[in-house]
Amino acid sequence: MPTKAHHPLVEDFLARLEEKDYRHTGTREEVARAVAQQGSHFTAEALCEALPRVGRATVYRNVKLLVEMGFLCRVLMEDGELHYQVSHKGHHHHLICTYCGQSQDLLNCDFQGLLKEKASTQGFEVEGHTVELYGRCRTCASEATAS
Ligand SMILES: [Zn+2]
Ligand SMILES: [Zn+2]
Ligand SMILES: [Zn+2]
């Protein structure tokens, strides 16, 4: 059982900060710890609420840093609300269930070739893409057929 003090996300984040010569502050650690304790995806606001003693700007700045370093990914909900979740790292997409709100990672993306082809007809060179998929997860789908 990992103890509270040795969560892998917290440890990796602190190690990466050190590598990059960022100042290791107690606040950064506190934010990373709160992130590690969030269940699935969360808003920056929820994180602020979990950290009443940390200023909002500091929370937002650290969330941005965690995204840049690949520890968190942005998850755009169907209603346009931006959430965050601990990242799988590397390129991937999210399968977001609009019934229960659960988000799963979709790895092994093969959209890039297709998107490149489509965009090239308009003379556009694709450098990257973001795609979120909305629908019904397996659990919700089986509950729907059962009832
Ligand atoms: Zn992700
Ligand atoms: Zn679901
Ligand atoms: Zn992709």
C-alpha cells in the first residue's frame, strides 16, 4: 500500500520539478497531493475548494504546470466545462460517458492520418489534434438494455 507521503504522482512531479530547476515549494507538493486525491476527473475549482489555504492563482498555475509536464490532461466535457484528470501520458483520447460522467482513456489513436488527408484538401498541414468522444459506457449501456 503506498502511503500518503509516497504517491507516485506526487513523487514524480517533485522529481521533475527538481530536474527542471523549479523551486520545490510546500505549496506545489500540496497541490500535487490534492490532485492525487481527486477521484477521476475534476475541475480546477474543485481543487481550489480542496485547498482553502492556497490562493486560486497558485492552484491554477500549478494545474497548468502539471498539464505542461504531462501529469494531467484536459478533458472537455460535453457541456463545454473543462475538467482535468491524471494523464496516461503520451497521445490519447477520452471516452466520456454522458450518462454517468466516467471518462476512460482511448489509447492507440489512428486518427492523425485520416485528419491529415482531409485537411490537406484545404491546403492545411495538421500538427496535432484533440478529439473527445461522448457516448454511453459499457455499464450504462448494459443498464439501459436491462431495464
Ligand atoms: Zn487523458
Ligand atoms: Zn456510464
Ligand atoms: Zn489522436
